[in-house]
Amino acid sequence: MSWVTAALLSALFAGLTAILAKIGIKDVNSNLATAIRTVFILAFAWAIVLFQGKTNELGSIGSKTWLFLFLSAIATALSWLFYFYALKVGAASKVAPIDKLSLVFTVVLAALILGESLTFKVIAGTILMAAGAVLIAL
């Protein structure tokens, strides 16, 4: 697999992470959701949850929320795996801009999955971001 493919897959999964997290945190404190979803920052996230006294919400979290937090965690892990692989086999100055295409994937997925509107300004900005990332990387 080339670094371009790995970086694009990283961007896709990063964009998917944002969408799944958005769905998953609908009915739960975002700090608690972060603690559930993020293994690598587990100690820090749980410290925030404990400080805020939000642990009492654990019992009220629905199965849909747990599912989307789980799916968001998987998307995050895949994004990180592809990103680090791309960094290992490609130049960071080329991998990073392509990884930032996650913004483009997020905008498109937000429109398709969440029904968010695409204004001219959002579309123009997204096209410019994509063009800029490709221009920098290539």
C-alpha cells in the first residue's frame, strides 16, 4: 500500500470519526463520551469526568449511544493506524496535508448522514481545502 492510499484512508476514517462521535454524544456528556471512546487518553478523560461529577450518567446511557461511541473508537483507531503507516513510508510534509482531507470527508459525511446543509460558502471552502491539500502534497 502506498503512502497516498494510507493517508487517504486515514483522512476518510478521521472524517467518519467526527460523524460517529456526533451521533454518539447526542444524549451524553461529551467528556464522558470521550472517556469511553478514547483508550490512549483514558486517565485524563476519566479525571475530567470524575471532577465534573458526571459518573452518575453511566447508567442512563442508551445502547445506541454505546454503539456509536464504539464505532467512533474503531474509526479513530483505523485513522491512527493508517496515518502512522503513511508517515512511516511517506514524507510527513506530504502525508499531513492529505490527512487533513478529513475535513472534506467530514463535510460530505455530515451532509449525507446527518443531513447538514451545504451552503455555497461551505462548498467553496471545502473545494479550496481539498485543492490546497493536494497542491501541498503533490
